[in-house]
Amino acid sequence: MPPPDLRSYLALLDQHHDLARIAIPVDPLLEIAAITDRVCKRPGGGRALLFEQPLGARFRVATNLFGSQERVCQALGMERLDQLTAMLSALLDEIASPDLARLDSQIAALPAFSRYAPRLAAAPDPHLTPMALPDLTSLPFLHCWPEDGSAAGCPRYLTLAQVYTVDPDGGTPNCGLYRVQLRGPQELAIQWKPGSGAARHAELYRQGGREMPVAIGLGGNPALLFSALCPLPGTLDEITFAGFLHGSPMETHACRTVPLAVPVGLEIVIEGTVAPGETVLEGPFGNHSGCYAPAAPAALLRVSALRHRPDAIIPATLVGPPPMEDCWMAAAWERLLVALVRRFCPQVTEIHFPHAWVFHGSAIISLEKPHPGMVREIAGLFWGTPWFSAARLLVFVASEDAPADEQRIAWRSINLIEYGHDLIFDPSGTRLALDATGSRGDRRPLPPEHPAAARVAAQWDRYGDL
């Protein structure tokens, strides 16, 4: 069974000797991030870290929680991430004629999916204690990179914040992972992503001249984080999808000061409102590109309530040049995306996001029996989906080449490409596809292994010390 909350997950990691406890005082300002950066870049992703004495705070901090493929599997209760592909494929097979424009409503209407809709508890989460006067500055949120938040002198961020919103009519709930900057005891800046569910909700509230209720959750069931991370089709409910991933519905409870419901089992719940169109300058922020994302306007959240477990554990992550924890988290989305793409493009046999490309939507895609013209057609199809609309580079290979074998793909690409035929630009000139399938037939690639390999292996000792 997958772990139902953060504490159960940490206990599971402890049991597998995959959790390091740091008992000495460590500063949330840069020091925790520096330690995490060193550990997560170790072979295999290092261990998860639990900082038991963050300076100036009584709550603990956990980082690198999902920094390996094994830990992502443990968080989701699976032996292999390919099980995600099988789960979603089985669900999508129940849709007779999938339509990308209506896929969210088609999935939501399936009884095999809707049975995971969240169930509202009659009472609030008994583990949460209200803070009489909310003071966010008393919590050990991290300062990760030296120039973070320097435009406004606010360097600390909530980096694994589940942000819950609904539209003004109370429908189409959304849960997303957004950048949240600490600005004061009762103020946060939230950088919604353009086109995200929260951004759509914010625009509807702005048009209506109404305050937008927002709730932020930290911790809880790991499936919530992975669901919030995934760019699900349309307005598909992330809490229901988390129940689908977990194998049982999430239980939710009503917030105290805003008309929203959040999952039971969270470590921290923050509630507040965003005034119509009110923004502050947020950033810069050290990003996965290896550069600071520039400062930009962000929504200002005024906090109305804060509840926490008496011994709360605050999950946090660090983003920057790969390898990083978020690369391993994105591997779960990669496996789900394979199922989605195959439903609309059966020629696709596999997809791989290299760690250095993953957050640009760029990928290596293998095709079954490619023929001249297929790559151009499929590249156009991919660019027309929300998942690859911003992909800077798509590399297409034949199905006999495993996309995850990056060294072989690089070798094949540089040797099989004819620039006049095999480089495909989209009309805007901002996206590029590479046909490394060798489908033109004027070059016959060598087989992956020499035909006599088995015979040589059987007689290897006769060859002596070559």
C-alpha cells in the first residue's frame, strides 16, 4: 500500500535506510539548500534528509524526499514507474473516441475515475492546531540561492506548496505547485503559471471584482504532490486524480476562513485571499535553467488563518541545474504522458525526458515503423498539444532505439541527420524537431549488436587477453 501521508512516507524511508537525520542546528537561510544540493547530486540521488533543528524555528524540514526513482516508486506504492503507464492506459481504454479538447470531461465522466472523488469530512482535521495570530516568519521556509527574492528583499520561499483554488461559482477545483514567496508574517506572493488553473481562476475573480479565496497545503499524501505537479488535461480535478494514483479517495475538510476544502493529513494549512488584480514584485528566483528567473509581478495573498500540526514537518525542495529532485519527480509524469500520447498517436512506442531537457517539454520519442514524412506530421501533432506546445526540441528515433539510451541517441542523431531533410522547424521558428529515425532508407544503420555476438561470447576464453 502507498503511504497515506508524509509521516508514513518518512517512516518507510527510515525502514529502508534511505533517510538521513540531521540532528545539529542548520540554518534555513542558504545552509539547508547547500547541503541538499550536494546530497541530491550524488549517484542515485543520495538519501532523503530530515533537518531536526532548523535555526530559529521549532518545526522540522524535510528535503530530497523524492530524489531517486526508487523513492518516487515508494511514494506511489509501486515497484516500477511503468505501472503508471498501465494504470492510465487502462483508464483511457474505457473512452471509445478520445477527444483531446474534451479529454478532461471524458475522463471525469468515467465511473472508474469518478469513484476516486474526494469525500468531505464532517469535522476539521483534528491534528491541526490554529495559530492564534498567524506568523509565517516563525516557520523555517528556505532561502535557496543567494539572489532569490532580492527585488523586494524577501529571500524565503515555500517550494512544495500545494495551492488550492476554485472558480467563482465554486466549481472546477484546482491544485497546482506554484512558486510562493514569504513577504511577511501574513503575506505571501504567488507566481501562478500563465495558462494554469489558478491563473484562470484569478482572471475570473478579477473580472468579477471579487476577492479570490486561496488555501495552501504542505505535506500530506505524496500522491497529492505528484498530481499537482502533472499538467493534467483541461480542468481535471487534481484531488480526484491523486485518489486515482493512491488507489482510494482523498478525505477533505473545510477551511476555517475561506470557502475551500483541503485534504486531511496535511502538516500546514494556510488560508487567505487575493484582492482583484493586486500584485507585488516577486523574484528573481534560482531556476532549473541554471539562471535566475527575473523578478515579475505576482499575486499578493493576505493570510487569514494558519493551522499546523504541533510537531509539523515542512517539506521543501531545491531547483537548479540537473540532476535535481524535480527531475525524478517528473519521471512519474513522463510515464503518465506515455499513456496519454499513445492514445492519440499509436505510432509512439516510448518517450524519454533527459534530465537536462525535462522542464522545457523537450523529449526523445521513438516511433514504430517510421516512414518519410511521418516525423513532420507527428511533430506538428505534438506541438498542438498542451504538453509539447513549448517544447524547444523533439528528437524522433526508430523503435529499435531506446530513448533513454542518451549516448546512443546522440550518436545516431549526429550520424543519421541530413540537415536539408531532417531538421523540422515549426512556423514560428522557435521549436525544432529532429528526424533521427533513418527512415529515408538511403542509409542502412548497423545492428545494435554484432550478429555473431552470441557465438563470440560462448567462446570468449579462447581469444585470450585481447
